[in-house]
Amino acid sequence: MAESALTNTGATLTPPAGWRGLVADWASDQRAFKKVSWGKAMMWIFLLSDTFIFSCFLLSYMTVRMSTPVPWPNPSQVFALHIGGTEVPLILIAIMTFILISSSGTMAMAVNFGYRRDRVKTAVLMLATAALGATFVGMQGLEWTKLIMEGVRPWGNPWGAPQFGSAFFMITGFHGTHVTFGVIFLIVIARKVLRGDFDRATRGFFTSRKGRYEIVEIMGLYWHFVDLVWVFIFAFFYLW
Amino acid sequence: MPHAGAHVEGQRRPQVRAHAEGQQHPIRLYLVVWGWLFILSTFSYLVDYFHLQGYLRWSLILLFMILKAGLIVAVFMHMAWERLALVYAILVPPVAVLVFVGIMVFESDYTLLTRLLFFRAGS
């Protein structure tokens, strides 16, 4: 009840926009993020901390790659596949990129249909997102298997600097874990949407808080972040 | 890019109505951004496919990466419609990472130098 009272106070005053708004929001003795719910703000702050984790991984990868006198294996050749007798560079990674972007697209539309209270479309789009995410993880498993069969280990590989293996397994492994957890939570929330939990404001089994369709958007934030991280991994690890 | 940018600008007006029930934007906007992400990913793949090298390769990779990241954060994650207090609270701290990059570039140059000076001689 206290939460709704606060929200109402914020809604009656129209806060200033732009720089004045920034100063006023932070200076006022109340909520800094006016109409943003606590759930969304906390997800953003979690994503910020996750940004630093992935930044540290990519930074350590940059450091080992820059500081080794041994030549770095060429990712274009390492991740090439033989298709119809010709060697296509990086093709599996490109397909994985398109799959993850598509899953972000379906997620964005799921959020939209969620706010329109279209239960079935929201759930179907979320399940499609989960299916694309699972496909992505599957292809990553394929890639790991191929590289391990070719002799890539965290401490060495047949083509050059031994740090290649440790950077590869650490970065893609951590990203793949994020995708896997995203898929699990997508399925959990899609089930809730389909059941109508957010229409009846059913309390969650874990937090005991009332369900709202904003949860779909918060889930979307996490999923888009996973896609966002892949954009950076694709650029720095696979293309550089 | 001006195409998608125009859409983002065009969506600013119904903001007041959108806040009544979360973020509501036309599906078309998401499809346009989706399309642009596909195009930009294809471009960055082609950078590798055509074996572009040197500064051209690196600047193109970074350009496509930043454009893709910007589209995802601004439209898919709805950052373009959030209040400035939240936008800066989330987007400013990662700037510290760039400082960290600078520090580690110096550090790895130094490590490489010492490795070349003291470990090459023996082999």
C-alpha cells in the first residue's frame, strides 16, 4: 500500500525533464527513479554489474592477447566449417548471431503483446524466444565439441598462443550459462503468462508479490542483455 | 541509420499515453530494428569474409558493434524512453571500463616488452 501511495505522489507532480530533471530526481528526498518500478530498476542495476563481469573477461582476454609474443590463432580459420567441399569462415558463429538476434526480436514483441494483455501471443513468442535460445546453446555445444576434438584445451591448442583456449572457454562458457538460465526463466514466466497469473495478479511462489505484466518486460531486459553481450563477444573475440 | 533514428524520434510523442500501461510502441518499430540488426550483423560478418585487414577492419568492426549495441539498448531495452536519471545511472558507470582498457593496454605492452627482452634471447 505504501508503494502505491508513493507512486501516486509522483504522478500528480509533473517532474522537470532533461538535465534539470536529472538533478531534481537525484536531489529530491524520495525515489530517484520516479515511475520506474523497483523490479525494473534492480534488473538494470544487476545488468550493470554483469556488464562489469563480462568487461573484465574481455579485458583479460585483451591483456593476454596483447602481451604474448606467440602468434594468436586466427579465429576466422579456427571457427571455419567445411560445407560442400569449401571452407566457409566463421559460418557457425554467424548463424548463432542471427539466431540470438531473432530471439531478441521475438522477445521485444512478447513484451509488447504482454502490455496489450494478449496472453496467448505473449506466451507463444516467449516460448519461441526460449526455443531460439536453446538452439543457440546447442550450437555452442557443437562448437565446443569440435574444438575439444581438435585438441583445444584451456592450457594449449595446436595453432598458437595457449591463452586462446582459456579465454575462449571462459568467455563463451559464461555467456552460454547466461543464455541457459535465460531459457529456464523464459519458460517459467511463459507458463505464468499462459496460466493468467498476471491478469489475476497471483502472488509468486518465491517472492509472494503480485504478478504484473511488467515482469515480461523485466525478463526481456535480461534477454536483450544476453544478446548485447554476444554483440561484443562476436566483435572482439571472433572478428578481431 | 537515419531511417531507424526517425522512428525513434517519431515515437516520443505518445510517451504520456505509453506510461499509463508500461512501454507500448508499434510492432513495426521492433521489426525495423530487427531488420537493421540483421543487416549490421551481415556487414560485420562480411568484414571477415572479405579478409579486410588493419585499421579498416578494426574500425568497421567497432562501428557495426556500437550501432548494434545502441539499437538493442535504445529500442529493445526501451532506454530511449526512460528518464535521464535512470539512463545516466546505467550508461555512465561502464565508461570506467574504458579507463581500465587504457591501463591494461599500457600493462600488456610492458609485459610484451619484458618477454621479448628477457625470454627471446635464450630461445
